[in-house]
Amino acid sequence: MKIIIAPDSFKDSLSAAGVAQAIAAGLAQVWPDAHLVQCPVADGGEGTVDAVLAACNGELRRQTVRGPLGGTVEARWGWLADSHTAIIEMAEASGLQLVAPGQRDACSSTTYGTGELIRAALDAGAQRIILAIGGSATNDGGAGAMQALGVQLLDGESQPLPPGGLALARLSRISLETLDPRLAQVRFEIAADVDNPLCGPHGASAIFGPQKGASPEQVAQLDAALGHFADHCAQVLPNDVRDQPGSGAAGGLGFAAKAFLGAQFRPGVEVVAELVGLDEAVRGADLVITGEGRFDAQTLRGKTPFGVARIAQRHGVPVIVIAGTLGDGYEQMYAHGVDAAFALPSGPMSLEQACREAPRLLRERAADIARVWRLASNR
């Protein structure tokens, strides 16, 4: 009996590796002789670096960079020496989790620290850089990251623009004279599940600005400022990518990555699954167990269980999901390779208690699944 255990992290509770270990422990209680393959994954959001390094024996590195509001933060990033590949989670440097709810400021937050992480990867000799861009606190169109890499954004008096998306309204000229030349030798991939354009009613400011602290008036101002930035970028760069899917990801960092770095967008779970060798692991398996904190209709937008189920479906392997909670529309996943789904709590329980007791609950639910599967197999 070969079982692949390929979950995402459970936010505020367990890493993907921790979830996989707990599920494996529960299965082993019932199937002590089963071949259990732990393959933690992620979808390009929080936990991507940890999932990849756990599977690939990579190196975790740390870099002190500028945080989203200007203070210094210690950001982690991953390094795969054999392939000269850097794995960067922009949320480590420019993420919403770094800013207290009352201090969120979409107008002045910056991606500068993400650019500093890219620069650290260049210093390490990176030939491929994978940017996981979920969970941003920013709405600056990636301008800060590009400034960290040498792009000069100047106002009417030829002075550098201050941080933040709102300052882009004062942009008068872009100079690429000091852009780091090493960027041209690197292949950039964006791991994301967001397909919004840069501007407009479905753009970065309108859809994601409010959760980053923007008022309705500021949303309109930021949208106009990003459009102004895109106008100037179109004058100095070969392609205008503002309307391409994903340009609005991470407050417009997707736009800058496409426009300045030539980045290719891929579903985050697809990128991670490739790095950890999930397709090969699933080949010949009897069962795949995956999971995430909340399993609902949004999972169809490219979250981990969706990506894992697509791979398993190609190989004809059944898939069971264990989730913290089952939300509205989760049943839609039954048409996309998922065979059954189970929530962790066995009775009334607060979110705090569920997070605290997640290891035990995962073990119990995995053991329950194994017992039912064994019963069905013996008939």
C-alpha cells in the first residue's frame, strides 16, 4: 500500500511538513506496513519556501531587508545549490503579516525589501528565481522592488520618488541606466494564483487595496497612480503588460516582474509540485491525501488540493482531502479529482482550539480514513 501525503500548511497552526507528519502518524496506527511518502507542498503563498526546502534538501538563508513600512525585517529565502535556483516568498519581506491591522497603509507600503531579496539571490549566483507572491502588504506596482534593483523613478525635479504606490502619481521619468545587468541572465518565474490585471475595477487597487488599509478614495488614487506608472513603463520597455492576467498580483508586483524581468507566470502549486517531484511520487500510488486549512470553492482557483488532485487524476489515483474546515462550495472539487473530504473537528470547537489541537485531530482523522479504507478494501 503506497500512500502519498501532500498537504499544504494549515495557517496559524502547522507547516505543510507538520501536517504531513501528523497524517502519516495517524495512518501508521492502522497501516503499520504501508509505504507512506510525505511530500508537503504549497501554492505559492505562505510556506512555499519551507515546502520546497523540506522536499529538496535545500538551504534556508536569511537576509536583513527593508520591510513594507520602511523598518528592517529578517526575511528567509531558499537556495537550491545544484540548480542555482532561489525560492523567494515576497511576503517574507513585504507581507501583510509584518504589519499590524491598525498600521496597514496601501499608499506608502513598499516592495523594496523583495527587491533586496532578489539582489541577494543574484549575489549567490542564481540562474533561476522563483517568486512566490502571495500575502503582500503593498500596492506600489512593484516599483519599490525595481528601485532596489537599480531602476530610477524620478519626479519632475529629477529626484527619486519616495516609497509607496501613491507617490507614483508624481512620476516624471524612468531611467534604466543603473538596472542590475545580472537580471538579464536569470529566468524568473512567478508562482501565484491571482489573474487580475493591474488597473481598473478588477485591478490590484480595487480588489486588494481595501484589505491593505486603502479607503475608497485612496483606491481611486492608487489605481490612477498605477496607471500613470504603466504609461511611463510603456515608454521605456518593449511591452505594455498592464492588462495581462496576473499583473495585479501582489499589489502590482506581478506587473513589474513581467515588464522589467520578463517573468513567466505559473500556478504556484504547479511550480512547487514540479520542484518536489510530486508527479513521479504519485505514479503507482494507491491513494493520495492532501489538505489545507479551509477547503471551499476558492480551492478551484489553483490552491494546493486542486493542483494535487489534477496530478493524481492523471494517474488514476483517488484523492482524499483533510481540511481544517469545509466551506461553501467545497463539493465542486468532486468534479476535479477529489473523491472525499473531511473536516478536522469532531464536534463544536473554537478556531483557536482547533489550531492548537491540529496535530491530534489530524492523526485521528487520518486513522479514521485508514479504517474506512481498509474496511472497503476487505469487502
